[in-house]
Amino acid sequence: MFIKIPFLFIYLVFLLSFSFFEGYEINKFISLILCTIIFFIFVLSLFKKKFIFTSLGLIVIIFTFLYYYNNSNSIYLDRIIKKEEFICNVKLDHKSYKVHFNDIIYEARGGSCMQMPISFSRDLEPKMFVFDSKVNIDNSEYLFKSILIEAVDSNNQKRSICFVKNFKKTKPISSFAREFIRSRDVSPHIRGFMSAFILGDKSDLTHKQKFAFMNSGTMHLFAVSGLHMGCLYLTFIGIFKIFGFRQIPSIVITMVLLLGYLFIINFSVSGTRAYIMLLSWAIYRISGLKAKMINILCIASVLLLIVDPGIILEVSFLLSFTVVLTILWVLSENKVTLKNSKVSWMIQIIIVNYAAFWGSFLILLSFFNTIIPASLITNMILVPCISFLMPITLFLLVISSILQHEYVFHYYGVFVQYMIDFCYYISNIEGAFLSVDIDQSKNISIYLYNIILLLLFGKIKSLISRLIFIPFLCFLLLILLL
């Protein structure tokens, strides 16, 4: 039954539903869609006497209703008395609010400040924190930069609410791994690179490194994703093969190790997506079934959206899935074979890089108002290098815990420095990084782009036609929705 569930259809329903609804309704609306689909599967299982799936479906339906259909408190603000920008540590809780002000509804989370601004009333401790609708965070402690509003509500009561500008987690799960990397006997800029590359923690990157990687379109190398997970998977499988392990034990142990890696990187969206795809592919392979990558991608998206529907608003989710979907779409009917395997491999890299560029085009434009033509060059050169660098980095980190000498990372540091210098050189070329002033606040074009690719998946047989169609679609949506 699990194999026959139309995940492609379910994912399409998610995207269609969100394209026509405002952000503050997303949690309840998507939960309703989910429950409807799961209820449909539940009824089919019941009629076919699949009692295990019937029970599982019932549990999921009950869990979804209990978890998402909580009535949030509504706060109506009449006027603002005072406001102040401040920074503080905050601990969030599970309470949710809807703040109504000037005909706008804001999503707010409950919580408490660790310290208060001096100029505010001592009895008005902020307990509501308003976020942009695209933000999704857990209940850990955060360092907030906020605008604190003291206002009067419709009941003539004073309220204090924080409108959060930016924030960062104060106690990340990966702190032990980060401290381990920081303690290595190597130059600080190399340690910063390793921490960003392995853990996705970019806090130790220098200003020059951030400028080089951002303006050259290679910052995605520091978002743990399918590239990282795939390299680690192949590395572990290769090691187990050398030691004589059979296929199934090798896959099981590797997936357990990668699950541990997910805990270290705090279950980032792209990393979790890549893990679920790998796990689904492994289950298909162990079962002896043929796996279609588009189905596996949709399985990963559906599972993530079941756990947290609001994640469909996040840029990390959109980048991760849209780029992978575009790559799979372009390669869906790719039957071009060349006698020279090296030439074929190079053409494949160029096609994947081209697809990734257009897959991220609308997202970068909508969220960051940027276009990075340089990424077409830098990613084509660096991504193959990174594939080999991932296992080498882990190997050197293990060796450095046994043999503590700066020479362990000598040649590694030289190679990384060449990469940084290359990105810095490319990023300084005129036209490598373009800032575009464009208003795409609702980001509907991104969801429509995904919907169209899903509907046309496997329908356009010619590779050249697919390569031409992607930029045409991006510009068409851009023009129509301006």
C-alpha cells in the first residue's frame, strides 16, 4: 500500500493549495488537506481490509487534528504608546497568537525574555513575539534583535509585543562538533570553512569568505544537502565493502550513521530532505523494487510537510526541493549516451549545473533580489571538487584527533585557499553578481513554477526543448506576476 500512494499527487495538492491562500492560514489549511488525503487512504485501506494501514491512518489523523487544530488567542491592538529596538535572549513556548493591527493579522509565538529593556514598564514583560510568515523555528533559546512595541488593545489593556527583525539560536545541537573543529591545529579561516562545510555553521567564516562565496553563487555548499549526504553515503558504503560487509547491513549501518549526522546539524531542511530521499531509495533497493527519483522527492516533501506544514513557506525548503525537482525534470528523459565516458560525465555536470541555476533563479530573485550568473562557472568547477573534499575532510578530522599536528591539514588548507581565492576572483568580475529591485512579496511564481514542472514531468521528450523551456518558464512567470 505504501508503495502505491500517489505522493506526486499529494505534493501537487500542497503546492496548488498554497498558491491561492494567504500565509497566515497555511498551518490549518494544509492540515485540512493532509487529513483529507490521509482519510481517503484510510477509507481505501479499510475497504481492502488492510488493517495495519487502517490503524496507522487513524493514528495519523488523530495526531494531526490534536497537534495543529489548537485555537490560537486573538489580540486586537488599537494604538501604539511606545516602541524601542533592543536585543535579548528569549525562550519560546508552544503558545500561538494572532495579533490584529491596522487590518493586518500577524502570527505570534509565546515566550519570555531573559532580560528587559530599561526604559519599558517593569510589569509589561513581552510574552508575544511576531515573526515574518516565512520563518519557522522550534522551542529552543534564541538571541533576538527586535522592535518592542508597547500598545493598548481593544479592552484598554496595555500589551508589549516583540516584532522580531532577526534572530539566531543560542544553543545549537552541533555545539560539541563545532568546538571539536575549532580546537583543530589549523588556521582560523580554514577552521571556519570546515565548520561551515561539515556543519552548515557559517558563523566562523571571515567577511572575505562570505563575500567570495555569496557573490560567486557557491554559498549553497555550506547548506548540508544531497551533495553532502550522497558523498557520505558512498564513502561509508565503500568502507564497509572493503571490510567485507554485505549490502543490506552496509546500508542499514550507513543510514544509522547519517541519522546521527542529522542530529549534529540540527535536522536542517535540506539535510533532512536528502536523508529521507536516501532512506526511501534504500528501502526500495532492499525491497528489490525500482525507484523513481521523482516519487522519492515527493515522499520526502510530504513527510516533511506532515511534520511541519509551515515549512513550505521557508526559503530553505523551497530552494532544496525546487532545485532538485528542476534537475530531475531536466534529466527525466535524458537518453543521450556517448562513447567517451569522461565527455559524457562533463556534459552531465554542465546540464545539472544549468538546471540548478534556473531552479534557484526565481527564489533568489524573490527572497534576496539577486541574480548570480557567476554560479554557472563556479559550481561547474567546484561541485566535482567538493564531492572528493567531503570524505577527505572527515578523514582528516578523525586523523587530527589521533595525530595532533598542523601538518595534517597543510595540503588541505592550501587547496581550500585556492578555492576561496578562485571564488573571490570570480565574484569581483563585473556582472558576476546582480542586484535587482523587484517586488515578488507573495512568491506565487515559485509555487506555480513547481506545479508546472510537476504537471509536465516526463512530457517533453527532447532534452534541448527542456533546456530551453526552463528559462522561458522563469521569465514568463516573472513577467506575468510582476
